[in-house]
Amino acid sequence: MKKSTIWILTIVMACAFIGLLAVQIMYMENMVKMRNEQFSEMVMRSLYGVSTMLEQNETKYYLDQDLDEAEASYVPRDSYQSGKFEFAPEDTTAAAFVEDIKIQRPANFSTLKNLNDSYQNRQEILKGQYLYQKGLLNEVILTILAQSSNRPIIERADSATVSDYLKSELENNGLKLPYEFAVVSRANGIVYKTAQYSPESQNEVFTQVLFPNDPLNKQNYLSVTFPTKSDYIFKSIKFLIPSFAFTFILLFVFLYTIFVAFKQKKLSEIKNDFINNMTHEFKTPISSISIAAQMLSDDSVRKSPAMLKHVSTVINDETKRLRFQVEKVLQMSMFDRKNATMRLQDEDANAIIDSVINTFKLKVEKYGGHIDAHLDADDPIVNVDKMHFTNVIFNLLDNAIKYRREEEPLQLVVTTRNPNDDNLEITIQDNGIGIKREDLKKIFEKFYRVSTGNRHDVKGFGLGLAYVHKMITLFDGSIRADSELGKGSKFIITLPLFK
């Protein structure tokens, strides 16, 4: 798959996920808004109910008061035998009286006339009671309008009554959550409040006028706050959380898939480069061996001992070179599968490094360069596999020669020292072409080759530094690189000393 195709899919899926998240967020905001509106409506309905019940209580108060005064001053009529004023029962109406007449079966006209007189008297009594009650109610209404606002609000709406009414109304409207309230006077401020009530808090305050018919300057208000309102709203919309969770899981899977796709694309390109480089690496020794074999078929060559020796040396050297490249690939494959066997022994690092330097001196001098060794470590004994440790130093020195600057004589400096009592530090520094800063973190990755190394005369598999890093890690050590483009590179190896 092409990179452009992957990028197009990435952009399309990213837009789809952004749209999905936007829709979910908008839906959640609308749900929160709707829940807040419902909450406010239920609270205001509850507060209105509290105000209505308090008005009914006040009406009942004045009605009872006037009834008591009326009973104390009323002179009973002769038709009442009880000695006090009594209201007519609910069933003593004209209709009920007529029913009684229907049930009775008068024996003669005199009895019927007496019943008719009794019925007329009953009507007069009911009419009088109605007029009295109407006048009584009118007096109560006038009293409420004229005098009720003069009563202290604590008497008209005491805290216990307000608390009971408020709790009952909130529960009837489905709001079973903690609340704080206060009764506030327009003229004098807070009359009384619950312990945790604080109008300065961030909680929304709901307010309802108590006794709306009071004069404006004497009005009182019931204010209520809900400290856990946010939790209540959140619980009502928490069913949306799983949808967000699933969306983010899908987003994570999508991003991981894109990451894997790009990584696979990169690995595919690296492997293609590896195959091309391997072809070039193998082509040169194979060609040399092929030419040498053809020369051996020439009688003049076979008759010349010097030429025969030269051809044999070429075949031997190119065969070693070919075998070394093959072994390098096989070793990395074995270490990836963890099938390689390490033969760790106590070795003198100074001695091994000195041996490798002696081998490389001629090669460095061939390019007009020079190699300096400062093996100053007092304790160079480390626990390593000699063959692999030798290959590590060989690879680092070989890279320094490969990536030298053509216009500058190669200068190689190899040092050893003991930075402390527990470690050995090996430094290999050159004045080659250097490595870009962004490439330094990747040079130890398998198959990775820096762009400055892709020169026509330098071929490789991108396995050398990966092999070095793998070996040093298996020796319980560490390796790092410092480099500046155009000025050279320095590789620093730290190994634990054998104790």
C-alpha cells in the first residue's frame, strides 16, 4: 500500500472520529441542558407548593381566629337546644329535606301542611347560615389583606414548618437530594437559614416569593441551594460514558493500526534496501572469486607460482569476506530468535583492543590516516565472549574507515579508562562525516542506515551497529554515540568489571 493511500485513509478516519466525538459532545451538552431545565422546573414547582401551603395555613389561622371570636359573642336562637352556635351539617340541605319528605307518607293534609311549614323554616335557617358564613369569610379576607403582612415572618412561616413542607414537596417531585435553604426578608436580609447555606457559593440559588400579596417592601423570599446538584445531573447522564469509552477505544485501535501500517511500510522499504545492499555486498566477492577461478584455468597462470599464489590469496580473502557477511546476518537472526550461545569468560579488554588495532593499522594508513591508542585502564578485566567482543571493536573501527571524509586524513583515537571502581569505559573517536542529530537515536536499530552513509562507494546491511548494541547489552553494558555532522563521531562503551 502506498503512503499516500495510508494518509488518505488516516485523514478520512480522523474526520469521521472528530465528527462522531462532536456529535456525542453536542448530545451530552443538550442532555445536560435539558436535565438542568427539568431540575429547575421541579424545584420551582416545589417552592411554589411550599408558598401555597403557607398561604393556606395563614388563611386557616385567621379563619379559626374569627370563628373563635364569633362563637364567643353569638347568642343562640330558640330553635337550637344545644346552647351554642353550630354550623349546619353538610347533609342538612334543602334537597336532603325534600328527600325526607318523600320518604315520609303523611296521613292527612294537616300533617303535610306542618311539614311544609317546617321546610320553610329550614330554608330560612340555611339562608341565615349562608349569609353569616359569607360575611365571616369576607371579614377574614379583609383581615388577611390588611393585617397579615404585619405579623413577623417567623410566626407566619417558622423554620420547622418550611423545612417539612420543602422536604415533602421536593420528594413529591422526585428530588431526593440534600439541600440548604434560607428565608430572606427584602428589608432586613436573611431571617433564618440552615447551617450550610451560603449564597456566595458556586451553587445555583432558587428563589420563590412567600405570600405574594404582601406589599413589595415587606415581601419575603424562600431561597434554596443544592450542594450535590452537579452529581445529580451527572448521574442522570452517566449512561453516555460507555459510548465515549468505546469511541476512544476505537480511536486508539485506529491510531495503533495506522502506526503499524506505517511501521510495516518502513520495514518493507528497509528490507528492500537490505536486499539491494546484500546483493552489492555479495556481488563483489563473488565476481572476484569468479575472475580468480577463470585465471586458474589459464595455463600461464598455473605455471607462474607467484601468480598462482596471488590468485589463491584473492580467492581466500574474498571467501573470508563473503563468509563474514553471511555470518553477520546469521548471527543477528540467531540472536533475534535467542538461539545463540554465549561463551562468557574473563578477558583483558586492553589486549583484545590492541590486537584489533594492530590489524587495522595498515588499512587506516592505506587511506593516509593514523590511529592512536591510549589504553590507560588500570583494571581492564571484563566478562565477555571474546569472539563477539572482538567483532564489536572491529565493526566500530570498520565504520570509521567506511564513513571517513575524502578531503581529510582519517584520525582514529581509541582509549580505555576506569571512570570508577566498577566499570570500564572504551571510547572510539573519529573525524569522519559524522551523523545528524535526528539519526543518532536510530543508528542502533536493525537495518537502519543514516542518509549520509548512502554513498555509492559504501555498502552495508544496516546490521553492524545493531549487532554492536545487541552484544554490549548481552554483556550487561551500555553504548551511546555523540556526533556532529561534518566533524566526526564518538562511540562510548561502558562495561562492568569482573569482580
